[in-house]
Amino acid sequence: MNESITDESEQIPETLRERDQWVCWREEERDGKPTKIPVTPETGGFASSTEPETWASFEVALEYTETAHADGIGFVFTDDDPIVGVDLDDCRDPGTDDIDDAALDIIERLDSYTEVSPSGTGYHVLITGELPEGRNRRGHIELYDTARFFTVTGDHVEETPRRVARRQDALTAIHREYVQDTERDTASESEQRDGADGESTMTGAADIDVDLEDEDLLKKARNASNGEKFERLWNGNTVGYDSQSEADMALCCLLAFWTGGDQTQMDQLFRQSGLLREKWDEIHYADGSTYGEKTIERAIASTSDFYDPDAGDEAVNDTSTDSSPEADAVDSERSRAYLAEKNRLLSERVDDLEATLEQKTERIETLEGEIERLTDELEARDQEIAQSHEEEPGTARETSDGSEPTSLLSRFFGGRSE
């Protein structure tokens, strides 16, 4: 039972509580790091920030935290609400309540409902407004407005309002100064993701901070020597692949290269592609991982070479007819990753076919046994009929045309019995 959230629930603004956009979460360890897993209230199944049927009312979510299956509640941001969440991570000392200058500046300027994050080392600010276009994170600052869930504690910061205020001008200015302005990038995105209190705490696999906006990244990918391949996959064209799963893997390998193995950005980009389907968010593994999460992990594990913006674009942005040796090496690496995944998928397919064949073989043996049993019964029936005719006095042994009567077994097999 989470007594803290139950005790503090009245602190949460009515603007949030009145919406049926609540999930629960529990903390699990993945790859040696604590991760907050969204769960559906009452059922305890995996919840998705894009599937309303996995959400519930505030009261239902709060009640489910009284069980041993949830550690807290979370609010899901959607396109249908005006609420924006500002996540300020790793900016507070839980022992002294000291806060760094940047976080204090943001909290004071937003002047809206603010609470301490579950870890106690950060803050969550909730406002109404419209998130400006462009990137939504830098360093230890993240901004959410859709398709994400925000952990909510009710641990209200007394110096801030108890309502969710509209702060569009302040949000625009903060987004421009702290998120868009590269001069304020005081920490890498990988550091920010390592300790995030939001939905995702995934980390990248490369030491290089690519730091490309989505549009810039897509432009570079399309202009590279293998840009046509990227464009086909991006548009959802799976021609040349034995299954869409192989196409998913191929696109993720390309995204792994361009993002530097940034799992969060890979996921965001893939969701914009023509390959996205419901399967992406379905749990397919015993550890609770979704199909999309595992595909991204495998793509990163299969990619040893990542885009380095400091090395220039010559190796990957060659638009001439002949590709450079560096580009060939990158394509070769991705080809190996694709072939490895293809072999894995083929092996799984072979296993499935062998299992199906075994089932069909067992069925055939069962049917053959049934036929043999029925044949024996028919033969026994014929013998009984023949014997009964022999025992009856004056029974004619010939038909009206003078031929011998046809046995039941012979009639059953269409007269083919010898």
C-alpha cells in the first residue's frame, strides 16, 4: 500500500482528478536500473500511454495503489487536453531541500502547481498551454504534452499555487531558453535519461551525443547514400522483406545509427513512420517488455557504428552515384545486423513450422487409428449379419437377380472391397 500518495491525494488539483486519464505504476529493475512500468488500475496489466482502455478514473487508480501491485499513480497526457508537464530532474537535495538555480528559475516563472518527484531529487510542474514545436528535452529538463504518463505524488511544494495555471508565455520562453538554445545544454541527454522520473528512463548505447532535431535527423537520413532504403521503410514499404518484423528491425537499425543509440528518440521517430502498428506497444516478453522496446534494444545491440556529427557528413551524406568506403562500411554493418535478425526470425519460423508439423502428424495418426477402428467395427458388423442370416431357416441367400448379397463393408467402401 502506498500511504504517501493516499495521504497527499487531496493536494492534487481538481483539473487533473476530474479526467479519466490515470494509470498506476510499479518500479521494476531492467538492465540493472529501476524503471517505472505503467500498469492498468484494477487489472494490473501493462498500460499504454496511447490506449485509453488501459486508463481509469483518479479514484480507481488511487484505490489500486492500496494493493501490493502498484507503487503510485500517473497522469496520461493526450492531444485532447491542454495540460503540459515539465519534468525537472536531479535538481533537488532531498536532505536539505536545496534546489539548483535553473530549476528554481523555471518553477518561479511557471508559477503553477508543482510537486516533488517520487525520487525526491526533482520536481514536476503542471500547467495548461501548448507545447512549442521542436525538441522537448535537454539535459535534465523534459516537457510532455501527449502520449506520455507523468508520475504524480501529491507532494505539493508549498510556495507554489495549488491550481494548474495557464502559462503559455512563460512556457514558450522557457522552451526557447532552456530547451532550444544549445548554449544552455549543461548535461548530455543520456545523463538526463539515466535518472528521469517520467515514463521512460532508457539510455543510449553510444558515447556520442548526436543532438539532432527529428527533422534534421530525417533530412540527413534521406540524403545519405542509402537514403532511398530509409525513405521506403519510413513510408511503411516492406517490399524486399519476408515480414514486417524484419522491416521494423531494418528501420530501427538505421535509426540507431542516426540517433547514436538514443532509445527514446528512436521510439519517438518510429511512431512517426509508416511501419507503426498496434503490435509496437504489445507486451511480448516475460520481463514485461513490449515488442517495440525489444526491437529497439536488438537494433542498438546489433549496431556498432553510430553517426558522429563532429566527423562531418562525408561518410553518410554522400549523394553521389558512388558511395564512400565509410558509407559502405556503415551499410555493411547494418546489413549484418539485418541478416542476424533475419536469421533469428527464420529460426523462430522454423520452430513454429516444426511444432505445427508435429501437431498435424499426431492428428493424422489419430485419424488413421479412428479409420482402423471403424473398419474393424464394420467388418464385425458384416460378420454378425452374415451369421444371423445363416442361422435363420429358409433365408434366401440370393438377391432377386440371383447375385450374392452385398456386404455392409462392401457398401461402405463403394464396392471396392475384395
